Amino acid sequence: MKNNFYFIFIFLVTQITLNAQDLRISVDELSKNITAYKIIDVRNYEDFSITHIKNSINFPVSKSYENKKVDGKIVKPNKMQALVRELGLNIEDNIVIYDDGVFYDASRIFWTLEVYGFKNVKLLNGGFDTWEKKNFLVSSETLKVKPSKYIASINNNRLSTKFTTQIATKNPNQTVIDARGYESYIGKESVAKRFGHIPNAIHIPAYYNLKKENKLSKLKEATTLKELYKDVNKDKKVIIYCKIGRVASTNYFALRELGYNVSNYDASWREWGNDISLPIINRSKAQK
């Protein structure tokens, strides 16, 4: 009986692993196959210029926003096209993205590339800090690349707006997830004029997707993430939001890896909370 239970357990774990998409890569695996990928460093240029993974190119996360001071809306197609061409990226490239290890910025660029049609993108689990601690190849040189002929095209299945999000709140076949912290969700703090959350949004903070290892952030294993999202129906379309579409991209990545149909509401609470025509739920008495 014990042997039967053991084999059933192994089967279930294997099925979870098979159903999860292989969207992450370890530093050890990348170090062995470094020439097989185009590697993107999303840190700011100052950090990148000091040292980075050998053969990586710099796509600062700040360039994924159209105007970060206003909201989290994604960079417009004309700017994205020019940037991608300058970086020498082609739509069919196998790409690995990394940040300093916090994961939020790397997942924002992951989502940005998926919105703009890239399909072969992975995240480096543990980021540059883990890579550096293992003494893998680094460089301070700027890689010379041949400009590409990329044509920008938006995949609207990966991008949500305030209009599609409002529709989702009333649609039983869609789920809205708030990835902000608890204080923001219940309405005790806000980056907008109003406090609270989008009606019917369930609360799964972005940091729930991560674990700490030696003071560095790594994405939790697929089995753990599956448990985290067990109450989110896989047959429903999922929309994620946060403050400015940054940390929500971590939930986006986790759900993509688990095989969900998911999109990120990029303008997020900074837009929704400032639009008095849109409904909100405030569970606290805090108001500006």
C-alpha cells in the first residue's frame, strides 16, 4: 500500500511539472549554454556598464514604460520597435532576461516582450547576484550587435486596459487578481487619489510567488505555485494588476508558467484609483 501511494505521489508531481511551461532557467544551466541565448540585462545602464553577464545586452526596465511618472502603461509600439531593432533582437530569438535578483523588473520585461510578440523568453532564476556569487563569466564590455528588422505588433491577449478590466469584474468567466500589498488592497495606503481595490479582485501579493535564498529572491517551485493559485480557475481568463504594472508581472509570469490565460493591466491602480468614474471597494476608513 505504501509503495502504491509513493508511485501515485510521484505521478502527480510529474504531471504538475509537465503541465508547467519551462519559462525559467537556472544560473547553472545558463552558464553551460550561454551561447544558445540572447541575454538581456534589465538593470540601469550604470550598473550594467560596471559588470554584467558576458554577452548580455542592456534593456533598462525604465524603457518598458511610456511614462512611469503618470502610470505603468507599456511603451508604445514605435518606441519599442526602435529599441528592439537597436538591441538586435528578432522575434524568433531564444532570450534570457535577468535583473539583480529581485525578480520584479525581469518579469516586467518578460511580460513586455510577450506583449510584443516574443515567444521564446525565459527568466534567470536568482538573477545577476546569484550568477556573480557563483563566479560565472562576467564582463564590462558592450556587446556589438547587428540591428534587426523587427516590426512591432501588440498581442492584446497579454495586455489589459481599464475597459477590459472593468468588463472582467462583471464577467463570471474572468478573474481579477490584486498583486499589491495588504495595506493597499484594503485601502490603508494608495498611490492614487482613492484608496481600495478593484471590485471582485482577489488578493495574491506578488511576493507570495517568491522565496528568499541567501537574501536573494527566487521564484517558488511549480508545485508550490500551483498550490498558491489552487482557487484560481484555470478555465477563466485572469487579469493581474498592482500599482504601476511592475510587481504584478511576477504573478503574470507565475501564471504563465502554470499554463493560465493571463494578462497584465499595466496602468493598474495609479490609473484606476485616479479615475472617479470607475468603481472601487474600500475596506478601511482611510481616505485622502
